[in-house]
Amino acid sequence: MTSSPRPALGRGLSSLIPKTNAGAGVETVDIDLIVPNPHQPRVRFDPEALQELAGSIGEHGVLQPVIVTQVRSDLGPTTYQLIAGERRVQAARMAGITRMPVVVKEAAGTELLEIALVENLQRQDLNALEEAAAFKRLADEFEMTQEQIAKRVGRSRTAVANTLRLLTLEDDIRASLASGQITEGHARALLGIDDSQIRLDAWRRIVADALTVRQAEEIARALKATSAPATKAVVTSAQRRIDPHVRAIEDDLRHALGSPVSVTRGRRGGRIVIRFHSDDELEGIIERIRG
């Protein structure tokens, strides 16, 4: 399941960080003095991509300085809080780099979050839930309206509102979206289903049968239009919804195997579908079954 490209931002880092000549304002600091940005909206880093970057840094060094702000303390040495570039710092540590090029900038509060958000959005590094969480922080912590958030990040107010709605999805669905098991398009289709349990059943069907976004939208529309004839997929979902025994079996298997499981029963038997996303996950499932 692949996600569609995100729209580019109307406002870039260049509008938030003053331009300097090449090499101007760049310092080199002890990497151990660089601390994470508490406003960092990105919470997931692709391990393989991080390893590739570490290999490149190990061979060529850090070619682009990270952006930091100084944090002075009477109790210890001055530290440097990241504004943008956490992925580079993590990769540099993996590569054994001890000194890091930085550009020091004065920033605090909403500006720290705004710059981190814009930097990650420009690189298309945030998944949909991380983006939604960042928008929520701008609203909750800095009392920004959806209109103000939209102007800051170059999106429409409707786009911001729709992204925030993703946070209302059930925990299992949000985890599925965060891991890449389903796409933002699937999640938006599920938001069209009001009933929580029916929405979870539809999500299980999407995962079990690897449905496309279009198929997910069709299921959501059919479930919403209760007066319309049900499709085969919807009938199957409804049958599973009203069978608590099937749901209990799925939950037991999911907890035992550590992966999403879908059980479908029919007149002549049924099937069990176990989803995995990597060879390591598959090996773990096999070990649990054998054990």
C-alpha cells in the first residue's frame, strides 16, 4: 500500500531561518552536547534509511550542519537543543562521529515547533499521525486556530482539519497507520464510518485482504448508506461484526502472535490471515507458533 505524495509547503525554512553565506555562522561542537528538541514532531525513524545515512556520514562526514539553539545552565556546560536535523545527529552517532557542525539560532516555544514541523514536512519525513499530532500541539500549547496553523504550514484549513481527525481513530487503526500497514487514504475512508466497532471491522478487512483505498472507500460508503444494497464485502464484514466469538478468536491470536489476525468463517470452513511487514516479523510469528 503506497501513499500519495504530500503537497509542498507554501512557507519554507528559508523564511524562518536567515540566509547566510556558505560556511558563515557554522560552528563545530561536541555531539554529546546536542540534545533533542522536545517539540520534534517526528517520532519514527526508518532504521534502514538511518543506517544508510550513517554509512554515508562515516564515509563522507556530515555535509550539512544541523540547526540548534543554545541552552545555558549554571549547573553544567552549555548544551545545544536541536531545531532541525535530529536524523543527521542520530546517524552521526551511529557512525562514531564525535564533533558536529551546527548553526546556532535563537528560537523558543512556538518557533521551535514551527521550524521542526516545517523542516520535516518539507522533507516529507512525517507520517500522517505525526503531522496531526504536531498540528494538535500548535493548537493546544500555543492556542493557534486551524486557520493560523494552515497559514503557517502552507495548507488549507480543511486539510488541517481533516488531518486532525485522524487522531480520533481507534488505537489499533492509528498504530496500523503509523507503521505503514495502511495509508492515509485508507484511514480517511475509515473516518467516514461513524460506529467504532464497524470501523474496526472494516479496518480488519482492509488489512486482511490488502484492499486498495478505492475499495476501502466503497466499503465505507456502503456501510454509511444503510438503505442501499450491501456488497459482498460489507455482508462479510457485518457477519463478522455480529459474531463476538470470531472477534474473540482474532484478539486471542493477535495477542499470541503479536500481529494483526483476521478470521473469516463460511459454510464450508474458513480462513485465518496473519499479516506481517518484514522477514523479522515473519520469523517471530513462526517461532511463536512453534513454541
